[in-house]
Amino acid sequence: MMNKPTTPKQEAIHPLWQKLTVELATIFDAHFVCATVAQEIAIHTGLKTVVGMSAMQGRYYDVWVYEDNGRLTQTRWNNDKSSFDSLIANGEAQYKDKFNLSPAELVSSELWQLPKDKILVSPLPLPGKADPLTPPGILCLIDPTDDCPIDLDNIESLISYITVYLDRAYLRQQVHRQHIEFSVVSDISFALTSTLSLQKIYQQLIDPVRRTLIVESISVGLIDQDTGDITFVDYLLGPMFEKLPTIRIKKGQGIAGWVAENQQPVIINDVYADKRFYANVDRDSGFQTNSMVCIPLQVEERTIGVLQAINKKSGDFNEHDLRLLQAIGGPLAAAIENARLHNDVIAEKRRVETILKNMSEGLLTVNPAGIITQANDALLTLLAQDLDNFIGEPANRKIRTRASSFDAFMANVINVDSDNPQLATDIFQDDGESVPVLLSGVPILDEDGELSETIFVFSDLGQIREVERMRDDFFHGIIHELRTPLATILMYARLLKEGKAQDPEKSDRFLGVIERESDRLQKMVRQMLQVAKLEARELQRSSEPVEFNPLFDEMLPPLADAATEQGLSFSQRIERDLPPVMGIKDTYYLIFKNLVDNAIKFTMSGTVRIDAYHKAGWIYVIVKDQGIGIPKASLPNLFGRFFRAQTAVERGIAGTGLGLYMVKESVEHYGGTIEVNSVEGKGSTFTVKLPIADV
């Protein structure tokens, strides 16, 4: 088969292709590609050449003009003065006569100052290319002659060739931008997980996010969990808001209120055209809001606030901006919640320490070697001792009892099976004076079941009060349970920071692990804080009638979805119009969500079922599963704090051992009971019985 003969013009353009191939082979910057193309085409044709590329979402064109005298000019033509839109919209290469233009084409006024008679113009890239990386642009030859080596027969093939290099340059630019964005998200995520100070969290957030999204302002609004109102963090809003009262909007008010209430993000590029926009803030501050992206800050299924990026400086907000903000929003929500919980835990710790320090009973802690590690003022006063001469001394030398040796009582405390061994005896001061006390003790075991400390309480027999403070047990539990998620978060944050995830899919997976472990971390901290509040009786707020039907309507659908995703059958039979019970809705939500969560978690296959009905003045809620069951030996300790059945540990099922403890404490606090029937390997049934409210 004979090759198709080439025309003289096709042969004449070959040197240009070869020159462009050599010049563009090592150029990965789109602007340099455009400049090189304009220069080489102008040199090859001897004609003034123009290359224009749309920029900033079409607000202007970057333009390169190579003069026939060899001078290259790079400039920027705004759309309101010189637009290539009509020439690009034509969709094909064409000759255009300067004196025969349509009104739309006359908009390109600066372009038409260049030719004397006509131009040869082609869209760059050509229309019809699927999902082009290169933005719209044009290539123009000014006043082409009949013998010009580039004409309608070959310009489109030239355009296709140039587009390959432009696509490569814009792809490199896009990858570089994504790399920077992922680095920023990684740095922010690491920074957010490395501090528990709310102020530092906000300081580390605002500038990187503002620079990355190229926006005028970033704002964070936090929800008041009691009222649902949203309060914005003052020092994130900028100097215009410094002298204004704190911005607080009502539940559901404005775009932020809508986002928080509906738990859905929004992109709005003209806020004043949106009926949800609350304009009073702009009127009060003098700040002009034009556009925004707003996302809910969520922890598990609960919205704690909103994150807003306001006034895009370069074009309109798009889906990419939303995804980037959401990638930051997950770690931010977890960090805010963890900081809040940390503050609560620290406050609780200080409260416990203050109580221990000021309690009337004497308190003593002894390490496994029998050395005194801590004593409160009440005990030092009781024994007429000085702290410096007391700490670090053997307990059996400093604590002398009348009935038997202190060593014997310590051994009894450590080895006895019953809880809180007690000894009524006298203790002696250094001067021989004796003090009648009721001595009680309890051993503290570490995660391996080894003795880490023993606590002794000395109560004046004339002022006996039951004091149950398990501070050390509580905080040892915190340290043990928080170690794993913190290590995981740190590891993946370091991997991201060190550039171990170059492709977006791996980066997203790493960020997902960080977000998931952050959620797990705050869930565990919240459970531990809940235990502290239960024991401190801080949950004894005023009870009110609670309706179970709307509570189950809210709680059960996501749990049913979770069971279905795990391959389980989920069924429910909730009696209509259940009578109310007295208590707090959030506490009942916690009770039943814990029970159903456990049923799903410990069921490998089969059915999870919940029934609720009332009978003879009581409401019965029954949660039944076909899971792994509970060993008979574990049933007596099932509702103990930090207790986990051996079957769960052996199967590697995660948990803190606090859920059932909180369930039992809460149910009994509201006058109810909880029973469990279980057969190992066949499943478990939990029955909660609560008194109907007398209303």
C-alpha cells in the first residue's frame, strides 16, 4: 500500500513540530509552554502570534504576544475589556476578517488592535475532548499570508499536539497543588491531635486553612448543647468584630443554623440570594459576606458546631473546596471535643484531688514494696506527722495499730476475696497517744492484674462516713485505654508528614484512619468522663417525663443500618404510645444505645432484636442477640467497672469495660433494674425494667 503524499505545507510544518518537541520535552509549567509555543510558531511563520489561556475561573485571560520583531510580551486581559469567549465558542479554526465582525466578537477589542486585515484563530484545546485538564484558550496568527505554512488544513493537528504538553503541565500543577493541600491537611491534623488547648487548636487552624482555600475569613461556631444556639469564636472573626458583642445565633437561624440542624454542608456563592442567610451580622459589623462554604462539625452522630470559609478571593467556591474543608473538619471536630473532654477530666481530677486533700478521713497510699507514696492532710493531722518525714517511709513503721500489725492488714487487703476489708482499731502517734479509727483498704491492680498500689482510709469512729474514691483506678484506666488510638493517630500523621502517601487514595485512607481513631479516642474519653460524673453524682439533674417512642425513633435506624452492614438481621417491636418514665432523655439514650451496640458488636451472625412494652406499672425493654454469649464465670462481674469477659478479649473485640457499668448505675439511679440471661456461644438477653412516671 502506498503512503499518502504530503503537501508542501504539511512538509513545511514538520520542522516546527520537531522544534516544539525538543523545546517542550522538559517544560512542565503551563505558562512556559504557552510562551514557548507563541515564540516558536512566530519564528516559524514570521507572523505575530498570540496565545491566550483562561485563568481564575474565567475572570481574565493570560496572554502571550510574540511580535514579528522578536519581542515576547506577557500580559493579562480582563474579560470586561477583551474576551475570547465568542471566538472559543465557535468551536473550530477559522479565518476572521477584522472589518467583518459580529458584535460579540468586537468584545475582543485588544486582540483586534493587532491585525491589519485578518487573523487565523483556533480554540485551544479543541472542543469535544472529554474532561480536559487545559482551560479554554486560543491560538491566533496575525495577518497570515497565502503561503503561510500553518493554515486550516494543519492548525487543528498542531493544536492537538500542543494540548498534550499543556495537559501535562496543568496535570503537574494540579498534582502539586493537591500535594500542598494534603500536606496542609496532614500538618493541621497532626497539630490538632498534638494539643488539648482550644485556643491553640484555633490558632493552628485559621491561617493554614485561610491560605490554602484562598479566603478572606475562617470562622468556627460551637453549639450550646442545652439551647442549640451557635456561638462563634471571637478571635477567629477578625478585627471588625473585636468591639462587637459575641456573635450568637438561635437554633436553626441563618446558613450556619441550617447546616447544624440538617447536618449537611453547603456551597453558596451569592449569600444574599439565599433566603437562609442571616444578614444582621453583616449590618452590625460592617463586614460584607459574599460567598461561603459551611460544613457541620460532627462527632459520631452528634453535631457540635460548624466550620465556615467565607469570601473566596479567586473565583467561586467549588466541590474541591468543600472536600478540602471536610478533610479538615473531621480532625477539628475530634480535637475540639477531645479538648472539651480533657478540660472536663482535668477539672474532675482537680476536684477529686481537692476533695481528697480536704476530706475529714485520712488517706494513705502504699506501693507494692510497702512504701508510703501519698498521704492527705487529715491523716497527717491524725498521726501528728510531717509530710516530708512521712512520704517514702515503710508503712509498717509509720502506721502502728493496736489490734494487729499493719503488715497483716495490708496482706489481708491484697489477698482477701471480699470488697473493702475493714479493721476497727487504734493507731498510735509518735508520742504514744492512740486514736480510734475504722481502717479500710483496697488494692489497685494494673492492666496485667498485678498490684500497683494499695489505698487505705482511716475514719474516725465518731465520724464514720462511707467514702468511695477510686481516683487512681480511674486514671490508670484512662492511660491504658487511650494509648492505642493515640499511637495510631501519631503514626499515620507522621506517615503523611513524611510524604509516605503520594497518591490521593492513600492520603484519603490515612486521613480516614486518623479521623476514625480520633472518633474512637473521644468516645472512650467521653465514657470515662461519664463514669466520673456518675460516681460524683453529677448526673443527678432534675428528672422530667421522658417519652420512649420518639427516643427509639431517633436511636434505632442508624443502629439497624450498622447491623445490616455487618450482615445481621435486625428486628424491633416497640409498643405504640409507651407511657413516660422519669429521668433524663440523654441518659436513657446512652443506656439503650450501649445495650444495642453491644448486641451488634458481639454477634458474628444471626439476629439482634429489641422489644419494648409496658405491663403492671412498669416498662420493659428487652435486647436479645444470637452472639458469642457470656461465660457463666463472668456473669457476677459483668456490670463491674472496666470488666471485660475473657471471650471478648480473646476475640480481639474492642471495648473499655465501662458501658455496662454505666448502664447499671443509670438504670438503678432511676429506680429500675437490669437482668441478663446468657449462654456462651448462643447469645444474651438483657432486660431493663423501669417504673412508669406518675404524671
